[in-house]
Amino acid sequence: MPKEYIEELTTPIVIDNFSGFCPAWFENSYPYYGNKNQASDMTDIDITDPNVLTQGPGMADLTAGTQVGAVTTLIRDILRHAVTTNVTYAIGGAKLYQISATAVTNAGVFPHTINKAVVTGEDGESLVYHNSKIYYFYNHSGDAGDIGTYDLSTTFDDDWGSTVPTGKEALVNAPHQAIKGGDDNVYFANGHYIGYINSNGTVLETQGLDFWTNSEVSSLTWNNNRVISAVNRPNITGANFSQSAIYNWDTVASSWEGDPIEVEGKIGALYTKNGITFVWWQDSTDDGGYSLGYITNGQLSTLRRFKGSLPLFYQVGEFKGFVVWVSDNKIFMWGSKDVDVPVSLSQYCEGKQDTVGGIAAPFGELLVASYKTTSFSLAKPSGYSVAATYNTMAFRVSGPWNKFQILTIIVETEQMAAGAKVDFTLTYDKGKSAQELTQIAYSAANVTRHKVLNKSFEVEDFRLDISWAKGSATNPVKIRSIYIVGKAVKYN
């Protein structure tokens, strides 16, 4: 065996400057492909500070943020900004909610029950602040929709759209994302149409732009002085191949401008951050093939793929400088906290209950709506998650004539407080075997260098699995670096 090959194998492996998922991590739980500071999997992990690897946040309900208080429906859309000091609004089911950074209002006129006379099944979709009012969009009766208004005082008009403005008309039963345009009009999705409300709130046009009758507008955003729309065609559920597209509309012409950006799959949401429009879509030809990308020079460029589910318009946004979205019941983050830090994809936290509705950060903290059967929640990050786990990529350390013996693993942490704990498992030989390592736990000495392994088995490859399941929800373990030393062992 060549001498230089042995020297390569005995070079220490140092894991620090923690990053996000390995490329295509969802394809293989034991990936060799990636960088040593990337993860083969993670749950509820905070790497917003790349200097440390630690538990993501737990979730705590806002005051009156459950069914015992004010929240009796799954909240979908949460306004992304405050309307007045420490006040914004949210909608879901037949309820319009008023919320602050700490509480859901459960007094006076809130929560407001949306009650359009002679119809049933009012189901809130979206809301927007416009012309000093809240305009809220909802479906009802399984075959139509409407728009209500609230004057920020005591007056609600639940059927404003079908009874008051010039052009009054019912809406289509469909998603109704509403956005405020840079021209001071409101634009909203309405089946295979884009509708609008004029700047002074007196004119309603439900069919401002028309697409194909078998299509549906799933999401809208405003960028480059245009309404950008995601249109799925045909509008059918399930894992079916769709020929969808993204269109630009100058809001004046009777049709969209230029060539649409064709997307072979279903589009879930659009979101514009700092002049860049991000897109989430599903490749219907690939099981679990979900992508995040952005629009550039008339093309859709892929940033990362992910697993789980396709987020809807009320399940995307931004937080701590990152783009965030919901996939299954988990919150994913893409980006970096500083321009000099490489971007990464990570899974940050999850909903308090099993199914997540809307997310937003109108007060600087992330709000997450969720439910399970009859339990409802509007919560924000609090403390640390004890469901947190982080698995490194797999390190291939053997060759044709040798295996590898790990001699020691030393973990450097920040100083800890009472109750802080973290466990390590060495998983090796393609995941076939595992060895539990020494737990790191707070002690009075409060050391920051911990030997978790002193000589292990001979291995072909290995992965280090980290779990905070026995740790603390108030005092975390923050890992600074992991130092792994071993030697090559001749294999006959």
C-alpha cells in the first residue's frame, strides 16, 4: 500500500463552520457527496450563526393562541407587516384574528366570525391592508367566494365585494392570495383570473387578466413594477404532470407581456425579497421532487431541492435574513445571515401541532400557525427544541487494502449551564452498525473540550449522529468544532 495513501487517511477530520444539508441529502441517508461541515439529515437545528451547531427553537403559544383562548381555526394567512404599533391581522376558517407580538386578541370584536348571510362554510384565504382598511378574502358554500372589509375600529362588512363597490361580484371558489401593488391597487388571484381593487377602494374588477379556463392562479407577487403570477395548468390535484408557467402583467394591457416562463410541474408559491422573486414548485415526474429557485433574465434558476411538501402562498416568507417556508410541518431556511457567509439550506423549527398553516414575522419574530384535530395553535419560537438532531455526512476512510480505526473524537463546545446535554452515536459501515459515545453534560467544572470517544472499532466508513433528546429546553449545548483522529489498519 503506498505510503502517501496512509498519510492521507491519518489526517485529522475537523468539522466546524457548520453548514446545511449535503446536496441531494434526501436521496440517500448515508451520503459521501458533500462537504465535511454539511449534514446528511437534521431536525430543528440552528446554524444561523455558522460558528456554532445547536438546537433550533422550541415553540410557545401566544397568549390566547389556542382553542382554549381565541384560536379555534387553522390560521392561514398572516399579514407580513404591522398595521399599527404592535398590531396585525390573520385569517383562517370563518375567523378574522387580531394579533400582537405576544397575544391573540380575545376581547371586544375579536376574533371576528365571518358570516355572510344565506351562505355556509365561510373559509378565509387571504387578507391585505389597503385604503386604511383590512380586506379579507374567503370562499363559501363550496362554489363561490367574497371579500370583506374591516375599518380598524368596530365595523365589519362581510359581503363588501358582492354588494358595495362598482363592479360588485362574487369570487370564484379558489385560492385568493391578495397583494398590494406598487401602483397602490390591490391584486388578487381568482381562479383563472387576476382581479383588482382600485387605489381608493371603490372599484372591484374580478377578471382583470384572464388565463385558460382549465388553469388556476396559485400565487402572486409584485416586482419590477409588474404583477408576477404563478399559473398551474391544468388545475387538478394529486401527482399529475402540469404545464405551469409564470407570467408578467403590467396591469394596463389586456394580456401578459413577453413569453411566460414555463415550469414543468406544479407551482406552489412566489415571494419577492430585495427585488428577487423566489419560486417554489414540484417536479411531477420525480417523487418528492420539490425545488426552490428564483427568476433571473426571464428564466427560472434552481437554487436547492428539498423533500416534504409544496408550500402554498401563505407558507413562505423571510426571517433573520433567510428565505423561509413550510414543508410538511417543518420550517426550512435558505440563505445566510451575512453577505460574507456562504448560503445554506437547513431545517430550523416545526409547528407546535402536527399540521402547519401560515407563517410570517410581522414583529420580527416568526409566527407559526398549526393544528391537530381539535387543537389549534399560533406560536412563536421559545427556548430550545429537544427534538433536535444532526447527522454528519458519511466519511469514507477505507481503501482496497485497509480499514480505519478511530482513535479519538474531541468535541469543543461553548460553556454550558445546568441541564445541558447532548448525545453522540458513531454509525458505521454503510449504517449497518452503531456505537454510542460518551454523553456531553454540564458539570461544575464547565469544561469546553470533551473527549466522547477513546478508541473504536475498525470501520470502512462512518457518520456521526448528534441528538439533544436528553438535553434541556432552556440551556443548550452549542458545539464549536468536532475533531476526529484515526489511523489506517491493514486489511487482508
